[in-house]
Amino acid sequence: MADHDIADGILDGLKEALAWKKGELALETVHIDPMPASRIKEIRKRYAKSTKEFERRFGIPASTMNNWEQGRRKPDPAARLLLKVIEETPEAVEKAARAA
């Protein structure tokens, strides 16, 4: 790619950002399910009596689960995906955690 093409792309992006900032352009947005603490706790309780047991089964540290369940921290997108996989097919995650 030529330097000229890169510069044009950067300039186009900056123009788009300015137009959005001025309210002249609506950009596409994506809503990401934040996975509330109550749902995280439900998932954990479905497969383990404690966060320590959940850690043994799935490899997510008990302290991390405690932070998520108490709302002190939110799981990042990869962690949310892992929790969803545990919710749907816990055996697959458990098997992978044992193999690691």
C-alpha cells in the first residue's frame, strides 16, 4: 500500500470522526450484553457450590468470580464468552481446563 493511500485513509477517518463529533454523522453502534453479576452467580451456582469448586472445575480463579459476582469488576468480552460456553456446554470447558 502506498504512503499516499495510507494518508488518505487516515484523513478520511479523521473527517468521519469530526463529522460524528459535530452530530453530522450517525455511526453504527453495537450493544454488548454486560452480563450482570446476578447471572454470573446463577451460572456458578448451577455448576458449583462455591467459587473454589468452580475454579477447580473450570479454571477461573475464585477471586475473579467473587469480584464478578459482587459487581466489583465486569468480565471482559472473552470472559463473558467463556461463561456463556460454560452455561451451554460445561463439560467442554471442564475437559479443556483439565487438559491445560
